[in-house]
Amino acid sequence: MRRALASIDRSALAHNLRQVREFAPRQAVYAAVKADGYGHGAVTVAGALAGVDGFAVSSLEEALQLRWAGRVEPIVTLSQPLDATICAQAAAHDIRPVVFDRSHLDVLADYVGPTLSVWIKLDSGMHRLGFPAAEAAALDRQLAVLPHVERVGWLTHLGCADDIEHPLTEQQIANFEAATATLDGQCSIANSAGVLAWPASHADLVRPGIMLYGSSPMGHASAAEYGLRPAMHLSAPLISRRRVAAGEPIGYGATWCAPEDMDVGVVGIGYGDGYPRHAPSGTPVSIRGRRVPLIGRVSMDMLTVDLRTVPEAEIGERITLWGPDLPADEVAEAAGTIAYELFCRLTPRVAFETI
Ligand SMILES: Cc1ncc(COP(=O)(O)O)c(C=O)c1O
């Protein structure tokens, strides 16, 4: 019997890419597949996204993983610091770094070799990475004189696009547009939230991540409402069950006590597999399509669930931690986190299959 198993649904990934194109029909789509495809397996995800225009990853290492797997599409590294070696390797494999810090300018000025294509990141108001938007024209002039460096385009990142009420997004779009209006090159602003909720952010190229995996970045609307399908089904077997008397505690710390005589199930997944230890009692799992609450503390190899509403559950049957009948967004909300983190933190102990 396999332990925790993540089944990656290629057709759901392809479907979600079609949804991106429904929302942004005229834009190029670069799929964000950093952090190993948000924990789904970057190479698997890339292979499932037929027709995607390019990929966005974090580092040169992540980009090379895709190149070694035979991907020929453009690849952008979003947060790879630049030095001479990185520039040479990136150029050799047509990997396009993002220039996001002043320290990169000296590196680029010294770069000699095959043409290195770069994106330039502007800080339009999130204040994490990038150059002040007002400096865009000066930067453009500075980079234009470098014979071995080609400017592909301009990008910025939205800090609050998941909140449709937040005023920062329109300000960021306006700042970015004002800064780039007279400059050559492609422009890119939108992450998934931008794709779904801010048409004015679509520009030339969108960079969706989480929506491709079937989760919603928006607090107010579910993935299903956007027509997205979960790409990951995480399951684990029921490994034991017992009858517990009223008043008896369950698990470490005795944080949960049976309110009545009841059946309790033990599921073979825990924080050693990446299931969040801080998920409180009440966090849902799904058994036979029914929501069942987790009870007591999550331990390293297992967690306990309340079987009162599914007394027929059998040892060995697979329990869904998240997937088609239980959105990861719902589990994340109960556990005080986001689906991004649930996906990324799965450990190598989880078996993966592609369906
Ligand atoms: C610069 C950049 N663009 C795009 C994305 C994709 O974001 P999302 O997964 O919210 O669509 C990210 C993710 O953090 C990012 O950092």
C-alpha cells in the first residue's frame, strides 16, 4: 500500500491553461513553474501545458532543469542574482534573467559573450524587487549601449491583486504604464490574480502560477467559480481505526477529547510528508466524497479524523487531503495558510504519479 500519494492531473493543467487564455486571449502566457512547479513537478507541468509561450522560474538551476528535460520555450528567471558565471550560463542556454537590482548593472556592463537577453523589473509600488519606475528610461539608455545585452521587456509584480478592493493595484498599473509608455520591449504585469480580476494588467504577457494548478488566489471567489480544476489530488490510506470512549483524549497533547463514544480513524500522512502540523482540529479531509474533520494534533507520520459521519470507512481506503472533491484553498484557509504553501512544502516522502 502506497503512503501519501500526489496524483498530478495533466488534463486539469491543460484545462487551466485554456482558462488563462479565456481571461487573457491576446496575451502571451508564461507559466510560473518555480519551486518545482509549485510542488507539482516542473517538468511534468511543463509537459502538460501544450502551447504555452514560455516559463517563469526562480533560478538558473530551475531553468536548466527544464532545458535538460528538452523544453525549448523561452524561460525567465525571476529572482536569480546575476554574476559573470550566471550570465554566461544563461546566455548559453537562452535563459533570460530579470535585472532587478543595481548590483546587476555592473555585472552586465562587464559581460562579454553570446547575447544575453534580459527582462528589467520595475518597482511600481510593491517595494520588493526592481528599480524605481521613474528610472526606467535612464536604465533603458544605460543598457542600450551594452553590445552583448539585449532588452526583451519590462515587468513588474502586483502586491495586492488578490484583493479586488485594494487601491494599490490600479496605482501600480498606472505607475508601470507611465514608466514604460515610450520604451520598446514587451510589458508584463499580471500574476494569476491580475489575469482573473484586473484586465488592465494584462499588457503583452501574463505570468500565471497558482491558477494553473487549480487554486484561486482571490479571497472572495473559489477556483471552481473561475472554472479551474485542481491539478493535484493528495491522498493517504486509512491505516487504523478504533472506538474511543466519551471524554477520552486523542493524540499528542490531548488537545481534543471525544464528546461521545465514537469511531476515530488514523490516516497515514503527517508533517513528515509536508501536511501542515499547525492544521487545527476541524480542518477538513474527504472520505468517500464527504467532508470529515481532522481531530487532535497532526503528528509526523499520521493524523486522526472523526469517523462519525463515515462509519463504513475501511482500513486501506484512500482518504483525500485535497483534490477534486476538497479544494486545497479550503484546507489552506482552515490551516491558516495558502494553497501555494501546501503544495510547495510536500516532502520527498510523498509518492508522485501523473494521470
Ligand atoms: C514575479 C512573479 N510573477 C508571477 C508569479 C505567479 O504568481 P501566482 O502564482 O500568484 O499567479 C509570481 C509568484 O509568486 C511572481 O513572483
